[in-house]
Amino acid sequence: MQYSHLFGPVHSRRLGRSLGIDLVPVKTCSFDCVYCECGHTTLETIKRQEFFPLKEVLSEIQNYLCRSPELDFITFSGSGEPTLSTSIGEVIRFLKHSFPHYRVAVLTNGSLLWHPDVRCDLLLADVVLPTLSSVFESTFRKIQRPAPGISVAQVLEGLERFREEYIGEIWLEVFIIPGINTSQLEMDGLRAAIERIRPDRVQLNTLDRPGTEEWVRPASPEELERIRGVLGLSGVNAVEPVRYELSAGATMTGEWSDAVARVHDLIKRRPCTLDDISASTGLSRREILKILREIQITSVIEEKREERGIFFFCPE
Ligand code: SF4
């Protein structure tokens, strides 16, 4: 079966082996972040809707999970902001009812948590991972480039309300961009907000793949450590860089056409190195290179060299 709404499992730096569920079309989001690894937002909106028939999504999930794959998490993420989908609550309920042994995570930009329906939809998730990179409107706009109608005050209010109502874990992501949100003033503001939101963890994140804007640079491990010290709160940690343990000749299982489709799907969603693809698919580098050549017959693949290696991706 070809899956339109599932991807991976991918090796996630924050969630381990994670099966992705994508409920929104590429690239539908309430933000257009300068660091986004999925490219520019083409539909920037805060209007919630059912983008795909719920039955279609549930049938894919049922088909995939009935084989009991080993997963650390099932994660709502992908091509944009998952809480824009009005199906998310129903899909989480289905997962917790039909496959209760899997942990469910939601990667969200937090922009819609002021909406009572959105908070209600996420209540059964095990972990919610919202983002907060600044409490100042001007910095928030510079980094997140929100859709009209969203202010940082609303985001903060939504996060605080969600904390009051939600008994699962909140892992707050703070995305660090050197020179943009790294001043003492920014840190003081973030510290006060974190104390009010009371997340279970704070994860300092930085650019790991090519972002949307060329000028965005990653923070060094030393800079992240400095910020951790300046924030001076317990439970704050930098997201570990990826470390793959690859066997030199991982063997391919399944049909070749399935493998080609999986690799194509991965690089359509976000730029990936050979190691990223190998960790997600179990394919050896040699096999992946062969597949990339095959994909190139019908699609454009671009390459970009970054600190972590050469990233392959399909441009929009
Ligand atoms: S990083 Fe997340 S919130 Fe920001 S534009 Fe990309 S998908 Fe949207």
C-alpha cells in the first residue's frame, strides 16, 4: 500500500524512531519560519479545516500499525502545522483507543493553542512539543513570520492555558538563531515565560538542515551551552545532534519500487543526508545513491552542502 498521510519511520532527534502522520497539504502553515526545513509556506492561514477525508487517514493508520512496527512515537508533523487540521483530535482518539501501546506526540508551532477546540483536540496526546523562540513581537515576527491575526501575546496565552488543562508532557522547543534571539533581554523574557508555562522539558534547538533563508546559521554547541546557563532553569537541554550507527551494508527489504517511493517521499518533505535516509529506511548508502539516480530520471533533485554533509531535496 502506498501511504499518502504517513511517512517514515524517521530518526527524529527529539523523539527517536518516529512514524509521521501528515494531516495538511505541503506547505500549509500559520507561520513561515525563516528556519523551516520544508521550504516557504505556500498557504499561510489560521483557518482550520479537514484537508483530507478522515476515513482515508484512519485506514492508512490501521493498515500500517496492524503489523505492530517498533516505534518510539507516532508523531503529528510533516508539511506544515498539524493543528490546522480539524481531524487531529479524532485521529488521536483513534490511536489511543485502537493502538494504546504507542505513544503519540504532536509537533506544533503553538500558534492555535488559544483556540479552545485545538487545546481539547490535543488532550489525549502523550507529549506536545510547541515552539516559543521569543516573547517580543518584533523578534517573533522576524523569526516566525506569522499569518495575519496571530500575535506572540496570543501564543503565550494559549501555552499557559494549555498547561492548566493538559496532564501530558509539554516539551517546549526554543529555536535559537545566533544574533536574533540570543541577547540578555531575549533570555530574560524567555525565562519569565517558561516559568509561567511550566513545561516538562525545554529543548534548545538550532538549524540542523538547510533552512528557508540562507542567512540563518546554526548555533554552536558552546553557544547553546551558554544559553542554557543564562536561562538558569532546570530541565533545559540542547537537542542532541544526530548520531547514526550505520552498518556498512544494511540490506534492503521489500520491493524496490517501495524503496524508491519511500526515499522520494522523504526528500520531498525535507532535505536529508544519505545518513538521514539510511537511518529511516535501513538502506545502504550505495542503494540510496542508486535510488536517487532513478528518481532523477523523472524529478529534479537538488544538493546542498552544510556542516552535517550533503543534503538532497526536491525543490518546490
Ligand atoms: S518550522 Fe514549523 S511552524 Fe515554522 S513554517 Fe515550518 S512547519 Fe510551519
